[in-house]
Amino acid sequence: LNFFVDVPADAYYYDAVLWAAKEGITGGVDATHFAPYATCTRAQAVTFLWRAAGSPEPAGMSSFADVPADGYYAKAVAWAVENGITGGTGDGKFSPDATCTRAQSVTFLYRAAGSPRVSSSAEFGDVATNAYYADAVAWAAKNGITGGIGGGLFGSDNDCTRAQIV
């Protein structure tokens, strides 16, 4: 069932990648490679979420200066904005080619889940209680989505790989 030569059966992401490929949430970077350790862009992360939601048609297109209407991620970004998942990176931009950080990815997931109320803060030494992603990290930790990077740290600014996002 696994047609990606770079996704070994004993990898922690094996089942997730196969599921995401089968469901049409992601494809590879070519016919036989998934590139699990390549960084995941903001455009890819939002597109994965949009596809997981069934690729709903957005009411309109976003007005981000750096999101071309014909970009593969244009509808995904418009949907994400309409659903409060992202507001961009400032100055009228989404930054689609920027690497998605752990803080951004967990915030996308949290907002896609409806920003559920959290009763406590995340127990990671590098997550300030007033950080924009603090509730998202607390929610993700409580729900087993993340355990951090070890040593009591979440790694907010660390880049996410394609395997981690899937």
C-alpha cells in the first residue's frame, strides 16, 4: 500500500502518511517520494487542513498580496481565513512559502477544531502564558497531539517537517 520509498514501515509517521495519501489530503513531492523530513510550508499546512475538511468551496478569495488566485493553496487559504484559522502574517500577507513553525501549526489545528476552551496552561518551559499559541499548545498537549520536543520544551519556533504536520 505504501508507494513512497522514503516512508519506512517502522517510521512514527507511516500510518499517518498512508492515511493522508489515501484520503487525498496529501500527495508526495513526486510519484514515489513523500519527503517526510522536508520542511512544511504554511501553504502546505493550510492545504492539508482544508483537504481534511473536505475541500469546501470558500465564499470568496483572500486578499493576501502573496496568494495568487491560481495558486494550489488559494482556496485553502481563503477557507482558512473565513473559518478563523489564520489571519496571515501581517502587512496583508500570508507568507505561503515560509516554513510553518510548531507554534503556527498547533494554532492552525486548534482553530480548525473550533478553539476549544482550555482550563489550564501548557506545561512547557518555553511557552509563555500570554503567547498567541499558549491555549493551542495546552489543548494539543491535553489531547495527545504533542508531547513537546523533550526536556520540558515545546519548541515553538522550530520548523515543522511534512511528517510532523501529517
